[in-house]
Amino acid sequence: MFGFQPDVTLVSHVSKKNEAVILLSTMHNNDEIDEETQKPEILHYNRTKSGVDTVDQKCSSYTTQRITRRWPLAIFFRILDIAGINSEIIINNNRPADTPPRRRKYLTSLGSSLMENNLKERAKIETLPKDIREFLSRYNTPVNVPVALTENRIGRCHICSAHKNSKTTVTCSQCKRFVCKSHCEKLVQCNSCLYPPMEED
């Protein structure tokens, strides 16, 4: 049984009782039957079906699938699995001289990079439980503002208590108020990072 549309063809072939093969193809647009096998010509996918088995094997080893009765969610999990395989193939082809990383290590790195932006945003939420905040602290990059030194001026740190009377010459580059060394952050960079070499065209 064939079904045709301008860009795709759907075929259903029953080779055995209660065993139907359903295939959607974008390569064929006719209903030719192989004279020897009496099977639709479209079913020549057997020549390359080993690739399907390889994908199934990789997906069964490391998968994002979860038990669900919602078929859109099941399809989404499958798309994630196949996208992981495709991206791994692309990366391995782009660096043939290097030893390809183990699949588990690659998928872990891929998942972390996909979540990183979201985790950085969540890390800014101050009302999260303590254990979650501690976990997200690795993604919470503090904004380190270089401090500025004032010329011939001394003031008391506006954060320290009055009885401590901490005198300092350092001011915040944003609010311009005096702040002691224990209540400010300094951005430390090496010259290589601060002044990266210009790339040649």
C-alpha cells in the first residue's frame, strides 16, 4: 500500500502475518515492485539499515528517554538522543587527528554546556534553598569590578561598623564610596589574557 504527497512517500508492506513494515521516504515517488523479492523497491533501505541498528545501540547505552505516556515528550527525548549522536559525529570529523573522547564524557560535557546559561541565571536567585545555592555557586560568576585608588584622600569604609573605623584610600569604581580591602573584590588577569595577541587574517 502506497501513499503519495509531493515531497514524501509512505509505504506499508506486510511480509508476514501481523508484521507490517511502514516506511516514510523522501527519495522515492513511485510504486515499483521488485520482481524477484516481490517487495516494494522503496524497501531497499536494507542496504543501509545497519546504520539504524548502530543508532539504536548508541541510544540504548546513553539516553535521555524517560517513562511517559505523552507521545510528544517521547518524540522529544528521541530527538535529543539523535541530536547528541549527530553532534558527536560532526565534532569527531572536525578533529580527526585527536583521539575522540568517550561517548559518556562527551554527552556529559554537552549537557553541561547546554544548561550553563540557565544555571547562571538561576544562581542569581537569592531565595533558593541553601543546598541548591551551594550547588549553583560554581556557575555564579561574581562581577569583579576593578577598584580605583583616590589621590591623597582617606575615608572610612562604608561597610565596616562605625566602632571599627577602618580607614582606606580605595573607592568603588561604581558608587565612588570608600571601601576597605576586606569588602571589595579585585580582578586578577595575566597579561596574556588582558592583552590577547591580534589574530592575523
